[in-house]
Amino acid sequence: MFAILWLMCLYIVAMMFLNQAPALNKVPVIDDKKIEEHNSNTYQWKQAPNSFFEGATLADAKKLMNTVFSNTQNLQRCQTDDSLSIPDNFNVKEKWNNCVLPVADMTKNCWWSYAFTLSHTLAERNSITNNKEKAVSLSA
């Protein structure tokens, strides 16, 4: 489900950047072509449609998640450094083992998962950027 939501957000940002954003009530959340395209590559994980969003549009998802999409059309391009090379694979636990918190049980309530994910991410990023010995879990 997170993969589909991530792709949905990425798609919206890309469409807004290209200034070709279609109406949200015309764009389905589940895009079989994008799922197939992703799965045909050699990624370590596969996508699949989530039955919860079957037949839903981005307007439906927006309403469900009680969020507002930006109407900003003047997004700045990221500056890249062509001298850097991206590794074929990267494992955060190998690089910053002490900064990775255990995965929390988020099966109780879907909305809780956002709070846990955010608090874990903030704690881990704080530990990495400040060269701390280990991550300290934050309250969700």
C-alpha cells in the first residue's frame, strides 16, 4: 500500500512539475501500467494493486487522507553532482547499524503507522546526521 501511495505522490509531483496535471478525479490510484513497468525492472521488491483503492481516483485518495496537494507549478530542479556514482546496492543497517530502530507493530490502526513511521525516521535521521552513537526512539 505504501508503494502505491508513494508512486501516486511521485506521479502527482511529476505531473505538476511538467505542468500537465490532469484533474484528480480522472486519475486512478492504481495504475497497472506503472506497476507492470516497475515489476519488469530488477528491483528487489515488487508492487501489486491494493484492493482498498480498487476503482478509486486521486481525488478519492486526497479526500480519504484529508490532505491538500500543492498547486505550486514553479518547483526548482534538484542540483546534481555528476562526479558522484550511485552504488548498485546499499544497506542502511550495514552503514549505520546503531542508528536503525526496530520496526514497530503498526497493525492495530492504519493511521498510527504514519506517526510511528515519522517518529522513527526523525530519530534515525537525527542519529545519522549528528553522528550519535545510537538512535533514541521518539514518542509517536
